[in-house]
Amino acid sequence: DSGVTQTPKHLITATGQRVTLRCSPRSGDLSVYWYQQSLDQGLQFLIQYYNGEERAKGNILERFSAQQFPDLHSELNLSSLELGDSALYFCASSVVGATAETGELFFGEGSRLTVL
Amino acid sequence: AQKITQTQPGMFVQEKEAVTLDCTYDTSDPSYGLFWYKQPSSGEMIFLIYQGSYDQQNATEGRYSLNFQKARKSANLVISASQLGDSAMYFCAMREPSQGGSEKLVFGKGTKLTVNP
């Protein structure tokens, strides 16, 4: 158990719909990352938040948005869903800064999204 | 350009034997970190081992070791005494300093390891 909690574990929805994925980081971790894993693209970095502020942006579509709340949990919102958005979405958290020994990311179990 | 290259889509190994999974990386920054993760069929991502670019010795964690060849920009994972439970996807990843201080990891496409009894 990594300590990172993601909900829901599975989600099936239709094209054009909107979904929200939720992530609770490990206790004490200020940084949250979102990754998308699809068969053809591998693990793609979407976005990172640190203590409520956006820190880095990757290949995140304009239809997708994220935020990190004061209690440090994060949500990834996916709208106008397309078939190609079907993927496993991971949230990860990490210790950040000089005190981080290795800075590895601790991953949640992922949210598997199927768009029909 | 790909920053992390894993050239072996699939590898097979006999139980109890050692196996090496290849990873090469591309960076011009002298400070970076290299990681290996395991993803079993259940889907979770499990951190295995870390190597910092300034580390003098190759990293080891139990049956996992990292063959770090800095000049060749390679960071191969060696699994000794393979077990059936080692069957999984293995991802190599790199963290390099970036503007804004992001600590994100960039992943390779992975190698699927199958351990045969």
C-alpha cells in the first residue's frame, strides 16, 4: 500500500460526458502528479501540483483540468470525453525538496476510465 | 526526442536465473535521477530502485541492482534469482532539474518480463 488513494477504481461512461477523478496523497506529501497510461502512448505526465499551486504541465488536453485543494487532495476533471480518453489515470505524490532522499513518486492504484 | 528508451518490448527468463532489462536515457544536465518501477498485471506502480547521477556506486535493493554506466547513458536493471512473481511490466524513468522546480518523472515505454517455471 503506497498510501496514495484514488477513486473511483473503475469508471465507464459515454462520449461527450464529464468525469472527476479524485486523489488523496500520502500523509505529508505536498506534491501531486497526474499521469495517463494508455496502450499506445505509455505513461504520459499530465500535470503537477505543489501545495495547491500548479507546478508543471505536461501533455494535458484543454478538455482536462485539475486542481489541488487546501487539504492537499487533488481532482482531475475530464470533459467532452472521447473514445481515445480511455486509459488508466494515475495519481502520484512525493516528498519534495532538499530533504527528499530520492524523490521517488508513490503511485495510487489508478482509475481505469472506459469511454464507450 | 525520447528521453528514456527501453528497447526490449518483451523478455523471457527461467525461474531462478538472472535477467537484465535495458534502459538508456538522454539528458544534457549533470544532475538527474534514474528510477525503475514494476507494474504487475493488477496495475499498481511499485518503486524498485533509484540511482542518482552523482552516486559513485551502483544502487542495489535486495534482488534488484542497477548497472549504471554514465558515459554510455545507460541504467540497466538486473534482477537476480528470478521468481514467478517478477512477471510484470518494468518501467525506467528519469527525473531531471527543470524550470519551475518540477520533480516529475519521464517514463520509458516499458519491458514486459515473463518468468517461466
